[in-house]
Amino acid sequence: MIKAIRPAQLKDWIAACQAEDPQSRPLVLDVREPWELQTASIKPDGFELVAMPMASIPARLNELPRERPIACLCHHGGRSAQVTYFLLNQGYDEVVNLHGGIHAWSQEVDPSVPQY
């Protein structure tokens, strides 16, 4: 079973991760397509933002650090849930899905982020 958090819970999740390991900076993995990133994107705040389209992840897996917490983001949460499941099966320990995706981010965190 994958762990999911809402965008509004991301700051608390980051704080919990850093309390557990102060040296580990959480990463938000945006798995949307390039055109989607141009349409609506989030700004890193206490985390590193990495954009990697879902289809490219198996070939680029070695670019994702296993020792850092990862939160996966997409449009509504479906693709990011699949990526979360994939990463957990590849031995990544601390991976969560941002349920509701960038659409929920716009509603819960930053209304300046366009909805599409």
C-alpha cells in the first residue's frame, strides 16, 4: 500500500522527514509532461523540485537518490500514485504520493498556480 498526503500536508511531511534526518532534503518529483510544466508549476519551498516525465523514470532511475524522501506529483494524483508504487518496488523507502496533484495544490497551497 502506498502512502499519500495532500498538498496542504507537504510542509508537515517535510518537517517530519527533516526531524528524522536533518541532513536529508526532501525531493518533490513532478512526473507530468513538459507541456504541463509550462502550463502550471510549483515553486520549491524547503524541498528540491525535479521534473521527470513518468515514462522516462525507469530509464532514469539512477538519477533519483534512494536516501532522500520523495513526494510524487502529477495533475490529479493518478500517475504519481503509479510512480510512487514503482519506486517503492524498486527499493525506495520514503516515497509518498501527493494526492490531488497540482490541481489540489492550486486549491490548497497556492491559488496563483493555474488549473488546467
